[in-house]
Amino acid sequence: MGAVNKRIVIKVGEGSLQTGYATTVQIGEENLPPQAETQARLPPAPELRVLYQQWQMAYRRLGGLLSSGYRLEAQDGVTNVSDFSDKARCQQLSQRLRDYVHHWLNGEDFRPIREKVLEQLSPQDTSRILLQTSDPLLLRLPWYELHFFQRYRQAEVGICLPHYQQVSYRGSRSAKVRVLAVIGDAAGLDTHTDCELLQQLPDAEVHFLPEPDVDTFNQRLWDEKGWDILFFAGHSRSHQHCVPDIAAKEETIDTEARGEILLNATDRLTVKQLKHALSKAIDRGLNTAIFNSCDGLGLATDLADLHIPQVLVMREPVPDRVAHRFLQGFLTSFSAGRPFYVAVREAREKLQGLESQFPCATWLPVIVQNLAETPPTWRSLQGKPETSPSKHPDKSVVSPGKNLPAKPLEPVTRAHWQRAFVAGMGVFATVFGLRLVGGLERFELKAYDYLLRSRPTESLDDRLLIITNTEADVVANPNTQNNRSISDSTLSDVLTKLEDLDPQLIGLDIYLQGEIQTPKLAQQVKETDRLMTICKVSDHTTNTPATPPPPDIENIDRIGASDFVTDDHGDVLRRHLLALLPPADSVCQVYPTFSLAIVNRYLREAHDIAENEGEQIGVAQLSPVRERTFGSYHNADSTGSQIMLNYRILREPEQTGCGGVIETPADCISVGDFLSGSVDGLRSRIEGKIILIGTTANGFGDSWLTPYTQASSIDRQVPGVFLQAQMISQLVSAALGERSFISSWADWQEGLWTLGWAIVGGAVGLSQKAWKVWLRLLLAEGVLVLGCWLLLAEGNVWVPWVPSAIALPAAAVTTQQMSKIRSALSKISSS
């Protein structure tokens, strides 16, 4: 089924943050009754109000806006934010707020709605996700930041009030979109850029009102021709905020005017003061109001009372540069024909490039929607129908040759099959030659990632437990002695408690170079035989310095290299480095990596399996990655000993205590929870297991991209300790015969595979009816994808998908072109 336009309405009913909310979701196609509905509850979230207020105060402190709601002043060379610590605090609080709401929506009570949305929607659907609520705080949350909505790239979130009414406008629109642009009090602002952007709109008639008085504005709203869009740029504010004092237990929506715009230096105007003029303008076709100004939710709420179809505002104070960038992106996309909600999403996401200077810029734009109305398009505002191909062409029109007898099909002869074979061979030689020089490597790695993500999930590896030094642990136990992520005293307490719980091995994925300040920790590191530590080997090709191991460790078997190897295309970690040869001048002089060193000791001590020589571990034969003999790699750095990392992805990663990171193969417990837990309660989770200790907090340079990472932002990357757990789990599982390593075919086998699909494509091209060619190509491509997926998912064999997928249609087209050329030459020779 193709992509469709859908509308999802999440109705938040009676309740509060203290008790939770009754919630209903309705899902259906646009302009049709809902096709699915279910009910659930939003669980209590008593801390949400405080978290939002803390973030809001931090955000408004940027640029000195502790109480003002004005759009920020634009000055050359000035970022309009204070210092780094203010920005960092704002970003930190925004992350806390986002994480809290993520956890809130992942609650069991809300699951029926999550599952219904996942069931009814396709990621390709163009969707409006509308949150209908009367709770002022819920109106302000940046819902589109949540993973729950990020699955749908063609969706945007809008907010609705419980009361709404359909607009009865049935008049004809002008050939141009009529825009009334009010430029209000611009003291300290750059509204000239807003005007320039509006003047660039295609098929638009823009009327500017620079700093009008109330009467002038009122008269223009009464214009007989009507307006399509009302635009305002300048200072604005909302008197009633959604987050009052922390001690407030409940909130109600103020029925008085909440929004105010500053028309000029002396006149301030509320929506209530223009109620009759605005109502008449809406009756005459006013469809959309855009307030490119600060703190506009109050204005939007007032306009919603008049049942305007939709309003586009900023939630909080907005810097000039952000306001201009958003307006430019929205107008460009919307006037080019993109759906209203998609245009808003694209423009909002483009603001991410400014967030290093203006934190949370992408949180600001918000749509307030009349639930009875459908968003406009640029063509509908001009009174034009949407462009789409006719489903029922006029059958009375006769095409030339239509009534002629059909041309008899030419029988397929041996010569045809020869052409198909020659076409397949020629295409294969071209495609496979391009592959051998690395021309397809980037695309093949992306295809490999897709197949990897599509594999079935697995159960967790209960031989491991990860003790995570989280962001909360770093804040609760700050390290004032050195630049390590965990303080010496905290680490010493963890090791002391672990000794009482009798783990099999303890892997410390934290560098302890230099002198250890705490004597007890120094003694523990030196004398705890089951403790495995790390160092880093220097790399002269990338000028990466080495990091030495902890001092005074005499047994080199207790040290492993922490080095990873990533691909040149996007720095994605697909391979597992087992061992490497350190340079002579490296202060880290160990051969096996951290994961292999731990696994060798674990297998020897827990399973009496000796360390094997060569390319074998336990019962498993290694499948080493070499530059030109493994999968799609043709230009990879294959130094050292490498294999592919066969990720273990869990069925329910959110149940592991690891923050829902899907690349985590085992259970997790934070440092704080571990230290506060009882010995008896922890014993079953610790005894006889491999315990890894590592930092998951951002900012310590140990975050990585994986084939499962869908965004490159630091908060979406995977902490190194989770990847060390993946590598250890892979080796132990393979050594014990539970899982196999990912392997590939030899070059000649991959060549035969690709040649076979090229010849299939040549055979498909023999068909003399175009619809049969494309239908058969579609079926063949489906079989190809299914075959590649099954070989990887069930057999852990990586076979060429992209070269075969290219060769298949290319050979079909080549066969057809060869047939046409032969036919033309035959006609020439006969004449």
C-alpha cells in the first residue's frame, strides 16, 4: 500500500499531573471518519511541572531574558546568549525534560495508544498528530522531540483546544494568496528581513502595515476581498504563563485575553480588542495566522476561540536569527507545494544547525489547529485544485493507431536468449568491476546496515552485567581530583562491594593513567587479580596518542587495548577489533583488545577452554575481515585481527535498565543503584558473571555510531562500554557454540551470485510488454532482497545485495535496447 494522508488525534481528558489523565486516540485518513480508536491513560508525572519550569527559567536566562517575552535583538557578532555555562545548563535541562517525557510516554498505562499508532501508521504516511488538551503545560511540551513521533518522518505535531467549530467560508479565492503583513513595534529588531522574505513569495499579494495604529489595523481586517494569511512580526507576549509557581498543584486556562502584540511604540493590542474584525476576516476566508514573534501561545489560544483554522506561533522568546531562518524555510517549502505540516517540520528541523548558539531553537515553532479544519496548501489558498493525474481518462479520445490490430508478439528464439546472456555478462562485468575498485562500498555498507536492523531480536546475555556511570552519577559524585568520569573514592567503593559479591571477572572500561590519588584504590587496582583494565595503543596514521595502563600492574594478562575500528564512510562501528600490533614507541604494549583479553580469561577459568591458536576461539572458526576478501570491503583498513561485530539486539531493551539503548546486549545497573542496593539483593545479578564498569554520560569522548544509529547527534550515539559488552557477548556465545560469526563468500562465489542475477535481468528484458518487464523486475528484486535477508538473518552470511540489485534492471534494459537496435538495423538492411 502506498503512502496516505492520515490524522491522529490524541485526546487528553480529565486528570492532572498528580493523578494521570484519561486519554483516547483516534486514527483515520484525512477528511474521513476515524478508522481506529482506543483508550489508555497518561500515568502521573508529578515532577514534570518542576522540570519544565527549570528549563523555562534557564532558557529565558539566555540573553538576559529572565522575565521579558520579547523577540531577541539582532546584533552583528552577538549570539544573544550569555556564556557557555548558561547554554550548557539549558541544554542539560532540556535533555532531562526530554528524557522524563520519553519515560512518561513509555509507561505501561500508555502502551495501548503507542501500539495502536504503530499498528495503523506507516513511516511513509504524511500524518498530522494532534494533541487535544486543556492543560496549559501539556500545550507547551515539545512533543515532536519524542522517539514516539520520530519514527514518522512525514509527520508533524500540532496542538488543539477542546472547543472548536468548523468555518463556513464557501467563497471563491483570488488567483493570488492575499497576505496582510503587520509589522509591529520593531525597537531593537530586524523586521526588514521578514518583509524581504514575504516579498519573495510566488503568486502572492502582500499588503504591509508598518507600525499601524489600532484603527488602521481594524479597517484593513474588514477588507471586502478578504485575506488568506495574517502575518505579524514584532514584539509580542502572553500574560498568562503555563508554568506558574512550583508549589501550584493545579492549573486552569484563563478565560480573559492572554496574548498581546505591540503595534507601535504606544499601542498594545489583544485579540479581544479586534474580535469583530477578526471574526469577519475569518468568515471571509482568513485561513492561517503566523506570529513570527515571542511567546505566542496566548495569542493562538485567543484566536482559537474565534475558530481560525490554524495558527503558527513560537512557544517561547525567539531570537531574530532563529525567527528569520524558520520563516524562510517554512515559506519556501509551503509555497513550493509541500503540505502545511510537512513544511513546518522541515523548517523547524533546519533550525538544528543554530542550536550551538541558540539552544532549543527547534522547540519553538508550534501549530495550533482547529480540529474541524484541514490544513491548506498553497494552491488551495489560490482557489486551485490539487494537481494529480486523472484516475479516469476520457475514453472518447482515440489515440493514433488505437483501433489498429495488435502487433503479433515475436517468438523468443535462441538468438534472443543469446542477447540476454550477452547483456547480463556485459552488465555484470561493469557492475562487478566497479565494485572491485570500491565504487559501491558506501552503498553496500548502508544496505548491510539495513539488513542488520531487519534481523530478528534475541534474548539478553545473562553472563554479563554492566555497571553504568550515568549522568546522574557524575553529577552526584563529581570528580575533583582528575579528569576521569568517576571519582577514585566512588570507584573504590564499587570494587569493594563487588569483591563481596564474587563476580567471575571485573572489566573496568575507564582509563586510570597516571598516579591514583586514593591509596585504597591504587592497592585494589594492583592486587585484585580478577580486575581487567584498559590502555590505548597509539596510531601514527591518525596522530592518535596512546593512553597508558594503570601503574603497577605486573600481570599483563589483566590489560587489554580499548581500541575500536570504524569505517571511513560515516565513522560507523561495524567491525570488531580482536588484536593489533602496537608501535614500538607506544606506552600501551598489549596485543589483545579488552574484549578478547576478558573472553580468554573467562573461557579458561569458567569453562576450562584453553586459548586457541590461529583463527579459532572455542568451537567457533573466526571469519577475519581482510581488505579485498570480505563482503563489500575493498578499501578498508584491515590491520590487526578483525571480524564483523554480530550485534545482539534485545526484544525488550527498555527492560534492561540501560536506558532503552538497543545496542545493549545485557542488563545494567547504575553506580548509584549498585552502591545503595543490598548485598543479598545484588548477589544473584553479580555472582559468577562478567561485570563491566563504564561511563554512559555524554561529554567524555566515548560515544560511537553503529548500524542501528539513526542520527549522529551525541545523545543518540552508543557508549563504548555497551559496545565492549557486545564484543564480549559475541565471542563467548560463538566459543560456546550458541551463535556464529558473520561471514562472507569468496570473491568467485560473490561473482557467480551477481552474474546469476544479471542473467535473470537479461531474461526478464526479453518480454515484449513493458508492464510484464516491470512486474517481473519487481518480483525478482523482492526475491533478491528476501534472499539476502534470509542469508544474513538465519545464516549470518553477508552476500552482495547492491551489485545484484543494480545488475538486475540494468541487464533487462540493456537486453531491450539491444533488441531495438537489432530491429532498426534489420529495417535499414531490408530497405
